[in-house]
Amino acid sequence: MNAARPTQPIRAGSSSTNVYAHLTATLEGAGIGLLPDFVADQHSGFVSVLDQQFAHSATFWVVLRHESLHNPAVATIYQGLQDYASGDPSSFGGGSHIFSQ
């Protein structure tokens, strides 16, 4: 018998694509939560584990109407996101955060 192999298949007790559903379940004690920094950083009781050994990359899409780029606020945010995605994230002052106050 291989000790590393579970004897029963592991299956999720709940499933959601909503990060706030994961947050709520974690806060209610449903188990271990895999949460993004921008959510977990808001809760002092959470402990980051494997932060130096684990990284998860993700693809995000910016979806907008072309006409929206005529709005200076939208154009500025869009350009900032493009700059962030192609440059040094630390130049935005927040490390892993795009904008900070």
C-alpha cells in the first residue's frame, strides 16, 4: 500500500468560482481556503503558507467597448493595466497590487 495515495477519492465539499464565496466558507470554518492576496490581506486572522514556494499565474481579460476609451478615466485605468502587465509591478507602489492609496 502506498501511504501517499488516499484510500478514497478526494472530492470537493463545495464548489464556486466566486472568490467571496470561498472567503465566506473559509471564515465559517469550512476548511482550508486558497484565496488571492487582495482578499486575504483584509483579514488579520489568516496565515499565509508556502508563499515563497507556491505561485499561481492567471490570465485576466479587459473587456470594454472601444468607445469607452474616449472617457479619460477609462483610458487612464486601461493604460495603467497595460503598463502593469508589461512592466515592473513594484513600480506601482503596492507590490502585487495595481493601485494603492
